[in-house]
Amino acid sequence: MPHQEKVRAALGRATREGVLGQDHPVVGFIDVQGVRDSVTALHEAFAHVPAVLHAFAVKACPLVPVLRLLADAGMGCEVASPGETRLALAAGFAPEHIVLDSPAKTRAEIREALTLGIALNADNLAELDRIDALRPDGSRSVIGLRVNPQVGGGTIAAMSTATPHSKFGVALDDPGARARVREAFRQRPWLTRLHAHVGSQGCPLPLIAKGLAALHRLAEEIDEYVGRRQITSLDLGGGLPVNFSDDSVTPTYHDYVQALTDTEPALLDGRYEVVTEFGRSLLAKNGFTAAVVEYVKESGGRRIALTHAGAQVAVRTVFMPDAWPVRITAHGPDGLPKTTRVVPQDVAGPLCFAGDVVAHERLLPELSEGDLVVLHDTGAYYFSAPWAYNSLPRPGVYGVLHRDGDVLLAPIRTPQTVAELVEESGATHTVALLTGFGSPGSS
Ligand SMILES: Cc1ncc(COP(=O)(O)O)c(C=O)c1O
């Protein structure tokens, strides 16, 4: 079923069931079959590589039922905080299918991963020293080192992790760095993995391939230096860019594999086990956000729709509109596409700052109070990672299944209530600042 039809069907069901409307004016949706299809495409593209762990980057969609769906579809997962580790375990991922990255792991996090048998990639050489001290005898964790191949950035600086001054990994071209990395491996026979993540959205495939070719060559160099076959796996990170301008999936996972193979033919020849860490490319196009238009007004001759989708569900789009444009469609209260005349309109959110606008002067059918707007391709890093400004509640998220001409919804995340929000904002400590500051922790 074409994407736009799926969206219409889901909107119709959601408005009829009341999960989207006045009581719940902004909602996220995930297309269950779409997610499965994306995972299949990923597996197919790497089918010729003998040993691969495709680890979904949890940050892209930290919702337990989505993680469970991905586990069921044969994925592992990549985590980058104690919270993400717990989400992965709650979703049922086996520890050996979890990879822990993060540039600031505490000793407690490292100890937990090593005890459970979760793989981890040290961000720097100081972290390796900590691992030396914390690694229990017989730990089953695969341990790697993240390097920064310093091949440069893409079009979005904040998403580019292989720049000369990136905060991630060991900067390989810095004076003496390669020698220190080689020596770190020589001293630690249990260090068997190399990791790089060149960047995310905005990084073109040739740049990613160049960085991963450097990773492969480093692995060969280290093995030669230590005089044994020590590096057994390469963790290639994620970063396949997503096309946010129409329904087509481009580039594809096949394009990615082709780019890697063209640049470094031996990279995927099976000599090394491979880990991937894709996030956005698996989920973005399989999710959308729907929001109610609360009012429509004119300001300085411009039409503005005041909706309930703003920076709380689209923080990057609001603060960096050129880097993160989202497609928007206009629908009536029943979910059917609007057919009113097309005019330029700002689609604004509910937050109290002027920049809270998800689309500026966008050509859209004239919106009215009670209509719906859909923000497409927002299945990754949007409603699943809300921003708490203005104490807006986390919106509900629903899984969508299209079956036998019908559309079914299943709750993924219950909408946060205002009572929960008050509780989370310190309500149990209401008088804490008036009581003379008794003993620490008392309120
Ligand atoms: C180490 C690492 N791996 C994987 C990813 C996922 O990247 P993407 O969602 O672009 O595939 C990220 C994103 O920040 C990352 O930092």
C-alpha cells in the first residue's frame, strides 16, 4: 500500500478511536510492516557477508515495543547510556546482541556491561585503562576501540563525527596516535574489535566509505604489528542518510554496501565479522507525527496555523530548519487530504518561543481550526525523543498494522498525563526549599 494511503487510513482509525483529537492533539505512529521491510532490506544487502550483527541504534527510537519488534526481526542493538541499556534488556535482547558505545561511560556502566557480557567500544585510550582495571576474569564481552578516521564532515556539522576535532574516538591522524593505538592492541590480546561511526544524516556515502576503508586498513596494520590475527570484527557504525523530500528510499542499503565494496573491496569479504549500527534509515520513513490545528491566524500578511506539533516533537527541525526540513501534508479532521486552495502558510507549534515553527511559508492547502497536519518521515529522533520545554507531556505513540483492507492500532507509549508530569517535576519535594534544608535527601 502506498505511504500516503497508509497515513490516511491510520489517521481515520486514530480519529475514530479518539487516540488523536482534542484530548490527544499530537500523536506519533509507527508502521509495523514498514519496519519489518526495512530490516529485511538491510539483511538482504549484507546477505553475502558471513557474520554480521545489525545493531539498531536505540537513540533513534527508544521505545521498548519497537525494540522488541526489531529483536523479533533479527536485529541486535546499539546503546549509549545506562537507560538505553535497560531498554534493550527490557525488550529482550540477549546481552551478546547489545553493543555499548558512548563517549563518557562511567565505571559502573563499564562494569555492568562487562559483567553481563555486553560488547563495548571504548571511546579513548583512558577508557581502555579503566577496562583493564574492571574486566572480570572470563568476561564474555567483545571489546573494541572507537577511532576517528578524520576524513571530514558532511553537510550538517552537528552530525559529522569524523572531523579533525570530533569528540568521538581516538583521532587517528594526530601525531603519535596510530602508534599508541597499535601498542594498545599489542598490550591487550582481548581487544579484538575496531569501531568507527563516520557520521549521520548529511554524510554522503563516499565519505562514509572512505572512513570505513581507513578502519579496515588500520585493522590490517594492527594485526601485522602485533604479529597475530587479533582483530576479528569491525563495527562500521550507522549513518545511512535518509531522503526527507519524498516517499522513495534512497540511498538504499544496497547502495551503501556497493559504496563500501567499491572503495575497499576486502572490507566485507568475510575475513572480519561485521557490526552495523543503523538507526535513522530503519525507522525514519516508517513513522509519522499527526497534530491538530488549534487556530489559524494572519500575521504581517502571512497565514499561520497554530498546531500541537512543535519543538517538543521536532526539536532539530525547529532549531535547524534548513538542515532538517520535514514534509508536511494537510488533512481534514477525519484524516482525508484537504482539497482547499494551496497557499503559503507557516506551520507553528504550541511552544512559547518565536522560533517554534516546523515549516515556514510552506505551500499547503489552506488549513482551518480542527484540521490535522502530518509530519512525515519522523519515525526516528522525533516524537520518540521529545523535548520537555513548556512542560508539554510526552505524546502517545501507536503501532499501525494494515491487514486485510483494515487498519489496526496498538499502543506503543501511553500519552503522559499532566499528573505524571507534575510528579516528574518534583512534586514530592514541593516544600523542600522552605524547610530549612534538613538532612540531605529529606524534603
Ligand atoms: C555511535 C553511533 N552509532 C550509530 C548511530 C546511528 O546513526 P544513524 O541513526 O544515523 O544511523 C549513531 C548516531 O548518533 C552513533 O553515534
